[in-house]
Amino acid sequence: MRKGPYFLIQAVLSLFITTMVWYMHLNFLDLAVNEETLTGTTLSPFIVILIGGAFYLLLTIVYIIIGVKRLDDWRPWVLVVNIVIHIVMFGLGFIASAFFAAFSMLNGGPQLLQ
């Protein structure tokens, strides 16, 4: 596999996963803030972000291992590019999830951003 498609697939997959993790985090955070009593949903945002972060870290490691074995002309700088892509997509996933939450709210979905 060439480097261009490898990095593109990595960026798209990372953006999708981080957007879903952040959106679930916002959803559970909304439940926790709007609960009248302290229940299990109060800790849900932290559990979601921890499990999502661990899953994302695992995805990063697996994707790097796959890249070492499948990528033509692998060099050590590819590792740095992988990490940078995952860090940038983690931030962009938060922005995309906020946009998705706002769009959902405008169309009658859960009102996560109040």
C-alpha cells in the first residue's frame, strides 16, 4: 500500500470514531447534567470518554502495526505522521460532534448543546 491512501484511510477512520465517541460523551454529559438525582448516568460521560479514549489508543497502535507490515517503503517518520494524524483527528472529532449535535438539535433530536 502506498503512503497517501494509508494516511487518508487513517484520517477518515479516526475522524469517524472520534466524532462518535465525542458525540456519545456529549449525550451522556447532557443526561448527567439534567438528572434530578445522582444516578449511574452521572459517571457515564467519564466512562464513555475513558473507554472511547482507550479504544482510540488501541486503534492507533493497531493501525501503526498494520502500517509497518503493509506499507511500502516504511520509514520511522511515518510513525510521527501517524501520531500527529490521530491527535489532530481527536480535536477535529470534537468539533464535528459539536456540529453534529447542533444539527441534530435543529432537526428535533436530543438537545445536547444548551
